[in-house]
Amino acid sequence: LLTARNQLIALRVGLSVGTDFVDVTTSITNLRDQSMAAVEAMFCLDPGDLHHFPERGLDRNYLLRGGKVASLGNERHGSGSPNFTESTGFDLPLTVLESVDDRWSLGHAFEASGLLGANGSGGGVCVHTRPRFGDLAPGQEVVRRGRIYMASGRASNLFERFQREKPFDFELRPAAEPRVAHPCKAQQASR
């Protein structure tokens, strides 16, 4: 169990290790005497120095959209960087990084995720999920469950497995646009 706190929140992260996955339980408690609106977190998973995974680019990062595996390398984000992207259009709250030899998939999922993405700017490629914790009243605690996979097989195998195992509740349809605009989208709208 990992814990942290500051003047705004208390955070607890619990881990449970499986054979080729780790279940993650994260709770956030509002310590303020006022409500906190639209709380969300960004979880970033980076394989580090595992040389089986790409050093840069997004061509091996995937999400499931419209029932098909979609490469994040085919998308561009409002930041203008060809190696950073986030999307609200996905079927499952799982983003996957595939190894360069097609033998391994690193996957990351969280319930109530509003955005999925990746950063392949160099020095390793990471995958992102952004779970929403919602509006928190004073003293209120909200818990979100997630799962990290380091599994054999391609991204398509991991998407099928995730749907079959269903480690937490999720809807099989694209997520709605988040209430709070992503900073890059807000910047574009103001131009």
C-alpha cells in the first residue's frame, strides 16, 4: 500500500500482483472544506529500459475503436507533436504498447477513464490512462480500479483478453467528450 497526502487530498494506491498483470486500486479523498470539481488523474506507464519496446514513436501504441485495433501513430494531437496523442474515442479503457518483436504487449487500463494516450517522444514510449474521480465533496473518498498487463501476444490478443476477464466494470462504447476541455483543445478553441 502506497500513501501520500498534502493539504488538498489523501491518496492511497494498493497493488495486487498476478502472473502477468498487476491490479491497482487508487483512492482519492478530498481533505478540503470545499468541494473539488471534476477531479481526474493521469496514470503514465513507461516500460523503461526494456529493449523489447520501441524507443520513440506511436506506431506500436494501440486502442480499440469501433471494434478494431487502432494505432495511435495514425493520429495527431492538438499539441502539434507527432509523438504525443490523447483520445476520447475508444471502446475499452485500455491502451496497449506492443513490443518490437510482436511477442509482448504492455497494457494499462483504469475504470472511468476519460482519455487514453501515449507519448513516444524519445527515451522510451509510455501509455496513458486518465480516470475521472468526479466531483468530490469535503471528506469524500472515491476509488478507481485499474490493471497493468505485461503479457505475451499482440495488442489484439490483449484487447480480447481484457474484454473476457473484465477486471472492473466498463461500457463497451466510446467515451463521451470530458466536461473539462483538455488544455490543448482549449488553446485551439481560443485561437
